[in-house]
Amino acid sequence: QDLNNRLDKSRISHEVLEDANTFEYGFNANYLKKVVGHWRTKFDWHKQEAHLNSWPQFTTEIEGLKIHYYHAKPEANKYRKVVPLLLVHGWPGNVFEFYKFLPLLIDPVQYKVSSFDDIAFEVIAPSIPGYGFSDAPKKTGFSQLAAARVFKKLMERVGHNKFYAQGGDWGSFVTSQLARMYPESLYGLHINMGPPAAPSTPTGLFYSIVGSIIPQ
């Protein structure tokens, strides 16, 4: 209702220039009207809310921060072995990145994604502090190292002193630091983003600098 009220009061301050039907002179006014109409009349908020809530999610406080996470498990007694997996998202994403393949991890037999029909994953997918539904840090200095420490505590809190970890984009930096600081806590690490060059090269130096912080 609040969004509808705001859109009711919004004004599109210009019309499309003659013979300019794309975006070379800024956001196309005609297309902007379609976007506004979509949010007002076509977007199904309740459907999306139900979709977001289709996996079990929780919050807990760690080091003074509210940490949001998804915690999804296979059906009881369906698999001989269930292994814990920490999934960490990237920037500018969030845990919604994982929605489409969570079912494949939790029930690989149903989706025929593995030749091992007796192993499945218990997935813990937290929101990095400052992203999604986790609190943003309230003090300066919160880094990928701090995020790694917080997520280790989260995994211990949900009952896993040792686990697998996977990260992409910023998540790859967080999980890599977790592996470096707490190697005894990991069975294994998988990342789908890594520095493409040595630190002595310009590209490698960039990734070394980027890898030293997490934007808040």
C-alpha cells in the first residue's frame, strides 16, 4: 500500500525525445511507465513472499549481530549419510541465489543429480552481515575475517563442528579465510571465484585488495 501511494504521487518529468526509443538519452520514459505499471498492477507480492518463505529460515545473535540463515535438511532417514554444507553468497546478491539448486543438494536422488544415492546435504546458507536480513555491522573494521569467524560460530551453534563450505564472489573470500583460519573445522572447500593472477600483477593486486574487505 505504501508503494502504491508513492507511485500515485510520482511524476515522470520528461517525454521521449523524437526518434529516441531506446536508452541512449537516459532511461526511456515510455519504458519507465511500463515499469511503474508492472509494480502497481502485475507484481504478485504474496506469491513472492510465499516463495521466499518456502525454505526454513532463522535468526540468531552472534557477536552482537542478528544473523539470518536458511537451514534446510533432507527428509529424515531417506539418506544413509547427510553432510553439513555452509553456502555463502556474493555481492550484490543474497541467499536467494541458492533457491533453484537447494532441492538438488537436499534430495539428489529425486532430481537425479548424483550417482551416490545414499548421500545428501544439510544446507546452512547465512546472509552476510549487512546483506539481506542480517544486521549490518555497527562498528568499523568488520572484514571477511570477521565474517568467517561469525559463520564458524553459526555452524557450531547449529550442531556442526566440522563441515564443508562453498562460496562464490564475496562468499569465496569469506570461506577461503575460514579455511585458512580454522582448517580443522572443514572437510573441504569449494569456491567458484578466485584470483586469476599472482599478487605481483595488476589484476592479482586488485583481487588482493578487494579480498581484504567486505563492503558494509
